[in-house]
Amino acid sequence: MFENLQDKLDRAFKVLKGQGTITEINVAETMKEIRKALLDADVNYKTAKAFTDDVRQKALGQNVLTAVSPGQLLTKIMNDELAELMGGSASELETNANPTIILIAGLNGAGKTTFSGKLANFLKTKKGKKPLLVAGDVYRPAAIDQLQVLGGQIDVPVYVNLESKDPVGIAQEGIAEAKRNGNNVVIIDTAGRLAIDEAMMNEIAAVKQSTNPHEILFVVDSMTGQDAVNTAKAFNDRLDFSGVVLTKLDGDTRGGAALSIKSVVNKPIKFIGTGEKMDALDVFYPDRMASRILGMGDVVSLVERAQQQFDEKEAAELQKKIRKNKFDFNDFLGQIQQIKKMGNMKDLVGMIPGVGKAVKDMDIDDNAFKPIEAIIRSMTPFERENPDTINQSRRARIAKGSGSNLTEVNKLIKQFEDMRKVMKQFSNPAQMAKMMKGMPKMPFGKR
């Protein structure tokens, strides 16, 4: 996500590296590089110029503290300004009305139908809502089939009328169906359309007028860059939408749409699509995205993803087992499954501060856990519950059964044993205090 922009901003900050102070000259040089990086990322020219002018003014007005380098100070200013450029704070979805009506609009191929399914899943699992999907794309039969498949995957009903070619009527019927069945959110998927197609634009305007939606979300493919912003402006002039959804942000995106769209149409980005799975949808947090663009990680989102997979009862049981040194391979396998549910591995690693840049050129395979899982699954239930009983002959059998070799099995068991020792020490406060006491004293000077 935004790797090219990240690289170019890094190069721009190098102008200030080693500089003792911020001056007109070194800031002007840095801003020139930053503006160039933004334009290369397909950011709107006016937006890029206004942004660098603001950063320059703020940088020149700041005193550099002795503990902070000019480069660090500029990174902080850039982070704050980038967050502001993208909206400042997260924009909540309006879901208080019963039923709440959400109209989905956008170009062909932007990912509207997939997003409709993801949004229904998000509202159901994270907001406790009872959504109904309405198949309002009467021009593409595959869209109706796709929505029904997605609805089946997430166990959300889909309203379909195969006899009708009237999207206005279908939308109204869908709302009536939701009221009958007690669905408190109605998500209306619509056909893709071009802003220059007057008949199609009139049609979606008619759907809006007849349904009076509480939210109109404009779905845009983030890989289209500046074109996405121009399209958003044309749609906004007709629909006055309430928010933007950036899809395919896990692809080779340059970042132009994310950085420009708020300043051009003055509408917030509400969601971002970060993958193909139904749970690969995130609320858009401008401050977190700014940190990621600058390579500073996103610990808050990482913790939130972990908490979504966190079960308090399971955690308490695990804590007891660790204290009694009973943590076994079944528990280890369970922890791997939870990590896998958190999402794309490279995306997760990129959220750790300082690590994103280090792994950007690495190919982190989502199947990285498969060899470990194969080894554990080749153990008998007794062996998984009693790791200490796995002797040399058992190891040889496990290696053969998992398609690995003895060295790999030995390495995994050694790592598991080391991890178990550390976990036991960290779970025992008295042991932790003893460890701290035994550590060499730090060479603090006299006060």
C-alpha cells in the first residue's frame, strides 16, 4: 500500500538529514521533492501545491528542539497535514434510522457489488445490525448472481426481482421487504455507470429521489488515481453523496485518490477495501493512513484486528495453562489460526512501526504457516497434548507424515520449547521481578 510514494517521501526527507536547523533553503528543496512525489503518485496538482505550501509554512514557524532533528520535526508536521488532507478524523456511517437506507453508486468494475456484501457483513458482525441486500443492477445478470452468492456466504438475505427491469421499483420493493421482515439496514447495489451517460445518471438520481437514502456511498477503484477524483466530482455534482469508499487498496495503488479526493469533493472517505475476503473492509482513519504512508506503521489497527479474534474466556484458560506450563501444540495451532484470521501477512507486518520499509521488497507468503501446521497435524493427539514425550523416533515419523525433514521438525520443537519457557516467565510476576533484579545495573550518573 503506497510503497512508491513512501520511497519518494523518504528520499525527500534525506535533504534534511544531518541538517542542524530548518532554513528557507533546505525546506524549499525538501518541499520541491515532496510535491514531485505527490504528483508522481497522481495527486491533484492544486492539492499537492496547497499541501506543500501549508507544510512549508508550518515548518518554518517551528523551533527545532535539541532532542528532535529537522527531519523528525518535518515528518511530524507532514503526518498531521496528511491526516488533515484526508479528512482529519474517521467519519461514522449513519445507521440510527430504522430502516437505514444505504445507496451504493460508482463506475463499472469499481467493486460495488463486492463492497455491498462486505458492508452487509461489517454491519452484521461489528454493529449488530440485521441488513438486507437489494439487487438493483438490472443490466448485468452476473451482478445479481454475485450478490446472491455473497449474501449466502455471510448469511444475509438478498432481495431480487428477476421479472423487473426498473431499478427504482426494485429499490422501493426492497425497502418494503425490509420493513416486513424487520431488517434495520437496506443496502441497495446499483449498476455501474459513466458520469457522461445522461440517461444512466438520471436513473440513479431517480433511485435516490424515490428512496431518500440516509447514506449514498460512492465506490471508486483506488488504482485509477486522479481519474477517480474527477469521476467522484462528476457523481457528487449529481448525487451529493455522503461518503467515498476506496476499493482495491491492497493492489498497486499510487495513493492519488486517497490523498486528493477529500480536498476536491469535500466528502469523507468512509471505508477502504483491503482484500478479496468478506472481512477485508476497514473504516478509514486518516491519521492511521498518514502514519502508514510515512512508514510509521499502524499499531492501533494491528491491535484492533487482534482484538477482533480475541476471546476473553479462551485467553483466561490459556493463561492458566501457561502458568502451569501446560501450553501444548493444540494451543499453539489455535494461536496460528487466530493470526491467520487477522488478514494478509504482509499487510499485518507493515503495521509494525519500522518494519514496513524493511519488508516492502520481500514476498511474505500467506501460506508461511502451512509447513508448521503440517508438522503439528502429523502429531498424534497424545503428542500434541504432551510435547515432552516426542522422542527421536516420534520425530522421524512426524517428519515423514508432514512431508518435511527431521531438521525442520527438531527446529520447530526447539522453538516451541523456548517460547514455552519465555511465556511461563512472563506469566509469573515473582519470576519477572527476579529476572529484573538479576539484570546488570544501568550506568546512570549521579544526580
